[in-house]
Amino acid sequence: MKSTARSGTEAVRPVEPEPGVLVHPAADRRLATEHWLLSTLPKDARDRARREWAEHRIAMLPLGTLFSAVRLPAHLVHAVAGGTRPSGTTDAFLDEALDGGPVICDPNGRWYYLLVPASTPRTWHQAVDDWRNQEVDCLGRESYLGVPRLDVRERDSAVASYWSVPMSSAATLCAPLTVARLIAAAAHALGKDADDARD
């Protein structure tokens, strides 16, 4: 077989993964993640949610089956992230602090929703009760969340919510212990700010 490369240049060979390593293009991961999110709905409701994503870039999905959500007030997040409003800096901080766990920001309502395993409201019930002192709630069964389309990653006046930390792949969620540490750090930072204000 004759080489088609010009003299002095070499054709770039495709990268071959090591044996046992699966490589999934971003489009495949996104499609799998969308399918996973939509599987929270009955089959007959999934087309409606797809239309909502197409038309409004946000769809209401039920919580407590595949995932739940820890709702944090923005002032709590900003106490540890710095700043006073949603921003790229806050998003980057959350990405690092939560090890890439997905977060939805609702800048109009001033809330952050950290997606956690569905069992969190039940298995972390004592911590969830304590978190209420910080205006934090854990939403599970019988709750719905406006979930943005996966490509909505920046604040936009046309869409109420966006992915502060995008969901990188299906079933990738925030670890409850990591969430608990973030809440504790925020409570400590707010307490320190209150002490400083009194001094």
C-alpha cells in the first residue's frame, strides 16, 4: 500500500487506548447522562422533559429515585468561596471543594443545589436536621428540581438555573461527607465573620 503522506511529513496515527481502558467521547457521555437524568421520569413523560430542555433549557425532574439535592443558600456558599454573587470563581471553588460533584445554581432564588445520592435524606437524617439551622435542606422524595439542559453552564437572564459544576457523566454525584464538610466550613466562616463584626 502506497503512503499518501507528502515527503517530509507523517500522517498522525489515531491514539489507541491501553487494553481494558474504555474511551467515551464527550457526546456519548452527554447522551448517557441525559438518559440517566430522564430515567427519573416515567417513560411517557420523558419526551415532555426533552421538549422542555429544547424550548426552555430547563426541565422539572423528580428527586429521591436516582438522586436527591442538598439546597444551600447562596450566602453560605459565598462565605467559603468568597464573593457576594454567583460567578466563575464560585463555580471553580465548588468544583474543587466537591471533587467535581454536580451543582445547579439558581441565581434568581439565590440557591445552590448539590446533587447527592438518593438515600442521603434518609441515611444522613441527623445531619440534615442539624443543617436546617443554616437554612440548608435536603430534598428527596416528593420534591422536584428544575434541572438545566447539560450545556447550560453560565448564568443567562433567559434561564433561571445553570450548571455551576456540570455533571461529568451519568450517576456522578456529590459525596455526602464532602457536602457535610463544605457546610461545616461555611458555618465556621459565617461564625467567624459574626465574631469579627462584634469585635
